[in-house]
Amino acid sequence: MDKKIMIGLLVTLLGLLVLSGYNSIESGAQAGYPPTVPHSIENRQNCLMCHESGVMGATVTTHPERPNCVSCHVTQ
Ligand code: HEC
Ligand code: HEC
């Protein structure tokens, strides 16, 4: 294989590695897709009742100010 192509490939692979490492640091509570709702939302329309303060072990939301939670958090 041509030496230039080899070097090009190596650089690309290195870049991908750096990017994926960066992504795993970024994922967590900041960026990414909204997690799906793992429970039924029947009789649970008031999401903040639990998700504002963590009632029953619910994950506390970082964004209680956003309206219409289910527009982003789809149910399964
Ligand atoms: C009665 C309390 C309660 C209400 C009301 C409630 N939830 Fe939850 N929610 C929980 C609990 C407890 C969990 C933890 C997972 C489990 O045990 O089901 C959870 C988990 C979640 C998760 C997953 C969080 C994560 O980090 O993966 C999302 C998203 C979520 N709920 C969204 C909603 C939305 C949207 C509503 C309103 C339509 C809502 N919840 C209403 C109690 C509640
Ligand atoms: C505009 C889209 C959007 C809306 C509206 C929204 N969320 Fe989220 N939510 C997200 C995203 C994206 C995440 C993934 C973590 C992040 O980027 O903050 C998330 C994460 C969460 C989590 C996991 C813990 C956390 O904060 O990281 C919970 C619980 C949650 N949301 C609950 C709610 C509730 C309750 C509402 C309504 C009051 C709501 N969300 C409205 C997009 C949204």
C-alpha cells in the first residue's frame, strides 16, 4: 500500500479514537438524547411531582423548567 495512504489512515483512526474518548467524557448528564420513560405515564402526568425532588427514587431532572416533558422523553 502507498505510504501516504497508510499515514492518512493512521491519522484518521487516531482522530476517531480521540473523538470517541471525548464523547464518552461528554456523555453523562450533559449532552445527548433524552432517556426514554421507563415507566407507564398513566396517572403520572405530573412528571415534576416525582422528578423535581426525586420522590420514590426518581431521577432528579436538571431541567424542571422545560414544559411538556413527553415531547422529548418518549415512552417505550
Ligand atoms: C410517581 C412518581 C413518578 C412520576 C409522576 C413520573 N415518574 Fe419518571 N420515574 C420515576 C421513577 C421512580 C423512575 C426510576 C425508574 C423506575 O423505577 O421506573 C423514573 C424514571 C424516569 C426516566 C428515566 C430517567 C433516567 O435517568 O434514565 C424518565 C426519562 C422519566 N422517568 C420521565 C418521566 C416523565 C416524562 C414523566 C411525566 C409524563 C414522569 N417520568 C413521571 C417516577 C415517576
Ligand atoms: C427539549 C427536550 C427536553 C424536554 C422538554 C425535557 N427533557 Fe429531560 N432530558 C432531555 C435530554 C436531552 C436529557 C439527557 C441529559 C441532558 O442532556 O440534559 C434529559 C434528561 C432527563 C432526565 C435524566 C436526568 C438528567 O436530568 O440528566 C430526567 C429525569 C428528565 N430529563 C426529566 C424531564 C422532565 C420531568 C421534564 C419535564 C419537566 C423534561 N425532562 C423535559 C431533554 C428534555
